[in-house]
Amino acid sequence: MSTESGVPDFRSANGLWHGKDPQLLASTEAMNNSPQQFVDFYRMRIQALQTVSPHKGYDCLNLWAKHLQLQSIITQNTFKPTLFVGAFPYSSRHNHG
């Protein structure tokens, strides 16, 4: 649901890692050895999140939560949908893997 909302992914053909070595951009070694490149990469990621907004799938989850009286949603995603203010009025748990 994240990519459908405009959040860039990492591994797709146009993902953030396309043509790049993650170890050279987003690791402790990158932070220590190439701090400007490290900061630039994370600045770009943060700036990219400024233009995202929840899509209709979030409305669906909210409808289910309301009618089924859910207290929590568990997702397998590294992006936290709670960043969408008001998108999840209930608890959300995030797993990766």
C-alpha cells in the first residue's frame, strides 16, 4: 500500500537501490566514510515523503476497523502508515520480513 500512496520502494526496477549499492549509501560504513553522500541519500528520502498521501486502501482498512471493531492492524511493511495523520485511528503494528 505504501508504493500506491507514492512512497518509493527499494528493490523494484525504479526503486531506490536501482543502480546503487546500498552499502555505499545507507550503512554505518557509508555514514563514516562518505557522510555527505549518506546525508544526501536520507535527505532525498525524507523529501520524497513530503508528497505522499494515503490512497483508497486506507479507507478500506478504516471501514473494516470500524465495522469489525478492530483494535489493531498488523502490516508487513517498513513504512509506517501512521505517518498519514488520521489515516489509522487505531493501533498499528509493523513487521518486516
